[in-house]
Amino acid sequence: MKQHLWATLCFVGLLACSPGDPPAIGGSGAEVTPGRYSILLITLDTTRADHLEPYGAVGVETPSLSRLADRGIVFDHAVATAPVTGPTHASLLTGLYPIRHGVRNNLTHYLSDEIPTVTEWLSDAGYRTAAFVSAVVLEGRFGFDQGFDTYDDDLRSPGGGGLSPKIPERSAEATADRAIAWLDGLTSDEPFFLWVHFYDPHTPYSPPSPWAEKYQDRPYDGEIAYMDSQIGRLLQHSQAVQNDVVVFAIGDHGEGLGDHGEQEHGLLIYESTIRVPWIMKLPRGPAGIRVAAPVSQVDLVPTILETVSLEPDSGFGAVEGRSLLPLLRGDDWTSDRLLFSETEVPFFSYGWARLRSVRQAAVKYIDAPVEELYELESDPKERNNLAVEREA
């Protein structure tokens, strides 16, 4: 790693919304009132932001996420901490970057019980907590179950009985069924933290009917459209439509789909796999808002804690993210931020170089065997490497 470049990379700029977008936050002073709200966290595995309607996608139907965006806040430039499911979900639950929480790769690392999670914080505050995950890489044995009253990672084949073998993933419908059943058992006065993880857009791309037929030539988009239908079921539940529920829908990482020669994810850290969707709905607004400033997955934990009026410093002094509520209120604290990403997959899988990236405003630096520097506002596909031209 070139330490001097990491330390001295400086560029201040604001990212603009495209024409016709709702107004971007940044000095508009949106009203945000913390309270003892319930939290519904939906994580979207392997979902590219630019394949969702709220982010301008054409030809893929995501009406549930579109309605959520219309009623809430869309972060246009959310940055994943890694292009891998385990490390990013550890960041989403701890507010820490992978180098701090220690989960650097799927299946080979686990989240230590010495690292506090947002679930434990909410549980200590009297929240009912439950998680329903859809992939083996998030099984509780890897430490993601800390603080949950219910952690449903049962991926056994349906109809196979108690001794049936596990399968790599559970369908969105099966996961939503379990989560809805849990919601059915709650009383109206119980604050809850519910995390539901959908894995369907991950390979293999095999959406069920009728999405398989409708998206025959684009099965990845078919998986996203199918997943969206199950998100709609969750969001229509009576517990979710109450005024005292905060909803977060956030991606863990994207998918290469051929960009920069990467078909899937994990080996590279370009925007195709590092930029993720993030849509948030707060009780009583604001609604129909887009945020242009870059934000990171590590911002989720402090945002949740401030939203429900819990202090992060007494038990979360090491959190590396920032609450986004000041940004929504109009405070501009984003221009000097450094947002980090990494992938250790090349090293653990092939003995190749570890990759790191840092983003400040519209500039992104990739620390690789051949250094890369991109101006994302004018070059969002990262085609024009400016590392030599702008060495300083």
C-alpha cells in the first residue's frame, strides 16, 4: 500500500443528481425526529443499484422498492466495505470496517463475540430481535447471530424432514414466509429489530415462474424482480406499515456482469460491485428525497442508534461510521470523508494481491499492483485511469 497516497489524497466536490431527480439533501434541513421506533432491516445480496427502478433502471420491475423510495430517502452513492457477503454484513451489524471487525472473507472468518453488534445494543434496550437469512455464509456459527432472540438460518431442503441436507440458499419466498410468521406473533406495543436477508440475485440466476419467462434473456434481473415481490409482502405487513417502524433496504455488494472483465464479484473493487443501493424510510418523513453525498455501510449502525435515541458512545465508542441524520438535517460533513473498501478474496482464493480503495467525494483511488485513480463524476464506469496524470 502506498501510505503517502492514502494519507494525502484530497479532493473536495459534491455529486449532482441527474435531471429530473427529486431534490438532493444538502442544506435543505429535512426534519428528523428520533424516537423508540422498531427497525426493519432488509439486506439485498448481490444487487446492483443500477438494476433497480429507483436508480434509473429500465426494463426491470421493482415496484416495492420504488414505493419505498417514493416514501423515503434514496442514497445515490452508497459504498460497500467489500464485494463479499460476510465482511459487508459484519460491517452493517457493527459499524466497523473489515480490518477492525476481522471478517475479511466468507466462510474462513467469523465475527468475534468480543465485538459489539447493533443487535446486542437494541436487545439490551428491550427490543425483540430476529433475523432470517438466506445463505450459508451468514449462518449463526460465523458470529452473526449475536444478540438475536431468533436467528433463522435453516437452509435444509424443503420437504426433506429433519435430517435433510442443507442447500446453498433459501428462496426469497421461503425466507419472507418465516419472517412474516414471526411478525404475526408480535404484539403492537413491542419494539422490534428484524433483519431479513434475501440472496436470490446471487448466482446461479434462476428466478421462479413467471419471472423466469418474463426475464428469459436476463435472469439476473428476473431474480431482482422476484426478490422485490417478496420485499413487497414484508412491507405490506401490518407491523411494517405502522408509523413507528424505520425501514432500511441496503445492498451488501453488487455484481460485475462483465464490467472490467468480472462476471460475478469478490476479485475486484470497481463500482459495479462496490456501489450498492440504500433506501431508508423514517416515520413521518422526509419523503421523496435523494442524497447525492457518498455514504458507507459503516454508517448504518450509528444511524440506527441515533434514530432510536440510543447513545453509541457508551458501548460503541469504536464505531467508524457516522449517523446520517445530521446529513438529512442539512449539515454538510461529507466533503472531507474518506470511505474505504477492500477485498481479500484474491489473496485467500489465489494468493494474488489484496486490493484496497479509498473514496473522497468524487475521487476514488485503488491500491493495486498497478495504481488506479478515477474521477467518478465524469467517469462513473472507471475507464480513464488518472493515477499517472495526477500522481501527486
